[in-house]
Amino acid sequence: MKDFDFEILHKLYATSKIAKYNKQENELVFISKRRKNNDEVTAAYEAICELFNGGEPMTNKKLLDILQRARKNSKVILKRENEK
């Protein structure tokens, strides 16, 4: 099981949810270069594609479905700033 940062997963979830409401749910996921933490978001998206889609790119609808299912069974572990 791979650990993901909550903030990064939330950004992916928001991106795919916005695409759904903009009627772009059947298009491939697009991660903007102007987004903060772009490298981390891209790495998390690639890891999710590797785990759930055999390394192939996903549509916004498929990513949203995966993240909604994972959200129900997830745990949030809080750490102090100085802990690793």
C-alpha cells in the first residue's frame, strides 16, 4: 500500500470533480503546470494510474470514482511538523 499526502489527493479529487461539472469527465486528466506542488500531484497521479489502471492514463470520471471509493476507507494520520 502506498501512502499519499492528503493535500495532494484532495487536489486531484478537486481537479477531477471540477472536470465532471464542466462536462469533461470523459477526457483524460490534465494537471496544470501552474498548479502549486505540481511535481507531487503528478507523481501521485502516476502512482494511482500504476496501481489501479495498469500504468495507463485515466479519464476524469474514472479517477473521481477511484478517489471517492478510497475516501470511504481511508485513514488520516496526523503528524507533528518536525516528525518524518
